[in-house]
Amino acid sequence: MRFLHLADLHIGKRLREFSLLQDQEDILTKILDLVAIHHPDAVLICGDIYDKSDPSAEAVEVFDQFLTGLAQYGQPVMLISGNHDSPERINYGSGIMEKQQVYLAGLFEGQLQTITLADEYGEVVFHLLPFVKPAQVRRYYPEANIISYEDALQVILSATPLDPDKRHVLLAHQFITAQGVNPERSESEQISIGTLDNIDASVFAGFDYVALGHIHRPQSIGGMHIRYAGSPLKYSFSEALHHKSATLVELKEKADIKIDLLPLTPLHDLREISGPIEKLLSPEVYLAADRNDYLHITLTDEEDLVDPLVSLRNIYPNIVTLDFNNSRYATADSEANIANINNKSPLELFTEFYAYQQNIELGDSKRAIVQKIFQEMEEKH
């Protein structure tokens, strides 16, 4: 049984003012080419289909074209929602889609959806677990003591019998660690601070392969068979040195697994370059790579520059970030950061932190609750 493991498409994502839809269309077309070449028996897409819970019409159209392209090859497509997705939106039309062998699991409804395929070694059961929070699981298991995300998954998987004579594959989108060791993360992921989100890989005992989404760097965690596919594109400059791929998995008999990483080459790379402006504007530098890549440029000039961004964009049109690294800016930046924090109230700092972590603004009702808490704390002290 051979299947292609994908995750974290984040269709509709932007790099500041730059839309990545053209880049995403290109990489999804290249994934379709891989399907045509390797003929997998199934394609797994493990969450964060879209970058927002309310994607644009253009983002939905890009994904629709991708699903249509996959469907023409005739293999089953299995898809779960991620923490960026709207479960209801992902679930929409699931009954109709199933007739085309496109299986959508956007909503957790108390038990895992399963799809069974067969090959010369017997049956392979695919278990679809969309992104879940403890509160969602408590609704279906009110008698269970569910506090953490790990509690939630343990309850779900304990209620999922695994026939030892069959091979079992789980699709999931959660933050998995292994005996306290975290996966390698990047800035484009939103992981809560603390330990409640952490789920130890030991909960997956009995599964022959666990297809994960959520972390953007391709990697295994807690064993070769528990794997993050990673995102098909680089979505932050912390990923500049990553090598993106699609994961091709081959399951033969139980415990006989082979993993191949199929390289994915982007339309435009994400790169970081630095140096004095005169050097960066020289042909020997800008002709050495694609000038249309998305760039983080750091200028090291000590003297004042007049409109350096204008000069640089004449050569490099897709500059996402421009900053400076010299003696004057290092001092000024440190002082500015201290002053910025000191000039903000606890409520303002919490509001910014919440927006950064949750990718949504703190609503008026929640803001009032937090403000009341801070006021009570001030009164006590």
C-alpha cells in the first residue's frame, strides 16, 4: 500500500503584502505531477487546508482545482481539518464527495471516520481524526476526566479498537512530542505556551503509520512511523533553509515501512541575504539567484542611506522585509523595544499576545473579562 502524505497547504496565506496564491497553485500542480508519476493508492491531506477559517473565494477555487485534479487519477483522497480550518466548511459536501472517493473529516463527531483499502498483504484501515480540543471531546465522553489535549486523544483512541491482524494508519493534526522532546518548529506555526497542547507520541501505540500535520518542517517524532509531512512551501523566513517535500509512504507487511521524500521546488523561494547595499545591487550578487524570490534583506551599511528600499526593489521586486544590522541600529532597536514594552499597559500587552497566538483579535467580551482580572490583581497589590 503506497500513499502520499501531505499537510499544511495554508491556501490563501500572505507574506505581508504579497499573496502566495500563484505560488500555491504552482506547487499543487507539481504535487499532481507527482501523483501522475508515482501512482499512490491514496492521498492523505492532514489539516490546515486553508490559512484562515474564512478563506477567500480565490483560495477556495485553488483548492477546488487541486481536488478536481486529484480525483481524475481515481485514488481515494482523505482529508482532515486543522486548527486553521473551519470544521464545518471542510465538512461541507462530504456526502457528495465520498461518491468520488474524496473523504472529508472536518468535524469530530464522537468517533473516528474509517476507510478500508486492501492490497496483496491484506487490509489497511485509515482512521481520520480532525483537529480536536479537549472541550470538543468532553461533549462525547462526559464521564471521562479530560483536561489536556493528551487526555482527549487517549480517550478517543482508547475507544478505537485496532484489529492486530490489519495495518492501521491515523491522520491527525496535533502538537506531538516524544518523551519531552519537541519537534523542530518555525515562526509560521502557532503553538500555545505551556504543556496542555503537548501530546506524547506514546498515545499512538498500535498504529503502523501516523500521518501528522501542524508542524511545517518535515520530520519524524517518536519513531520513523510517526511523521509530520511539513508544509509544501516555506511560510516564514525561519524556514529559509528547509527542504520541502511530499512524503511517499509504502506499507508492506506489519512493521515493514518505507518512506521516500519527493522534493518540491517552489515557483519563488524564500531567501535571506545581507550586506552593504552597493554589493547587493551588483550583478555578481543578483544574477547568482532568482531576483523574484521572496527576500528578507539586511543592510549592513554604517552610513545613512536615502530610500534604500526603492533602489533595492528595482532589482528585487519581492522584498518582504528590509532591516539593518549595524552599530547604530543595534543600540536603537534595543532601546526602542524596552521603551515600547514599558509604555504599554498589561491589557495592551495581553491583547497583542492573544492576537499573535490565536490569529484572531481579542473580542470585546473577552477583553472586558481580562481587564477585570487585571483590575482585581492591582487592587490586591
